[in-house]
Amino acid sequence: MPSEKPHRKHPQTLQSTQKPKCCWKSGVVARRQIKRYQKLMEPLIPRAPFIRLIREDLKVDFRLQSSAVSVLQEAAEMTLVKEFEMTQLAAIYAKRVMIQQKDMKLVQAMCLHMTGFAFPGMKE
């Protein structure tokens, strides 16, 4: 019968040389992403889906210049950014950090009441 040798323990050198996983404080990564997106000069909405959306809304086969599509895309992004900024202010006023659907509805109702115009896509 072969003699059994006791099992050797593996040296723990690998664990001591490994770096611990880096855990960022909450909000650090989000702030970094916000800064990155604020620096971007190109539009955030992809161009091809935006053109498909325009053609779907027009329901008529129009020919559009690329500059017209760029202007429409820029205006759409500015409107979205403005609405989200106002929604964030509504959430801060309610002493919350995260925005909720009720904040966005409040902002849309206030814009409709004050200006007579709502953000696009709002059901009256």
C-alpha cells in the first residue's frame, strides 16, 4: 500500500501580492461621467435612430438636408437637458437626490401653466 503523504498547503504568496479591489466612494464615478458628458461636443443621441424617429413623426416622405437634421437633433437634446435640469431642481426642492417621475410631471405641469407650452411629448 503506498504511503500517503500529508497534503501540502499552497503558499499564500499570491494573495499577499494581489492588490485589493478599489472601491470608489458613492457618487465619484457618477460625477466623473457627468464631467465627461459635459465635455463632449458631439450629440448624445445617435444620428440614425434620430433620423428614423423624424421620418416616423413626419409620416410623409420628405427629403431633409443634413444640416436640418443636425439643427433638429441639437434642439431636441437642448430641450431634454433643460427638462432634466428642471426636474433635478424639483427633486432637490423635495429634499431628494434622485429624480422621480412625479418630479418630471411637476416640471411639465409648471411649464404648461407658466408658458402655455409643454415639453414635446407631454399629454395635455
